[in-house]
Amino acid sequence: MNPGSSSSTHSPIEVPWILPTYLLSIDIAAISDPFINLNCKIYKFHYDSTHIKFHSTVEAENGKLVNGKAISIFQE
């Protein structure tokens, strides 16, 4: 599959932003992804080895993705 292409299990922009934002210390305030729910995102952070495994604690709290800071998740 080509990077940036869409499939039934991957959003086109689901993973590529993780590494650059982590390395550059960029704060993410919100994510809008109409295709993947919060629980699936949590799972992919923990177990997706296709792109890169995220070596940190990620959890869902009050409908937000949390890794030290809350990130609002929208499905719009």
C-alpha cells in the first residue's frame, strides 16, 4: 500500500504525524478522523508496528487521547 493511501483499517493521515510531532515536541490539541474511533487509536498506538511503535503511555480518558496531555478526538 502506498503511503497516504486509504484502506478500511487505516486512515490516510493516521500515523505519519506521530514521529515528527514527538521528536519536535509539537503539541497536538485535537484530531479529527471520521474513520477510526478512540479505542482503535489507542490499540494502534500500542501495537502498530507497521509504521512505528509509540514507546510511551497512551490511554483514553473522558473521550480524549492522553499521553501526559489530553488531545480531543473528533469523528467529523
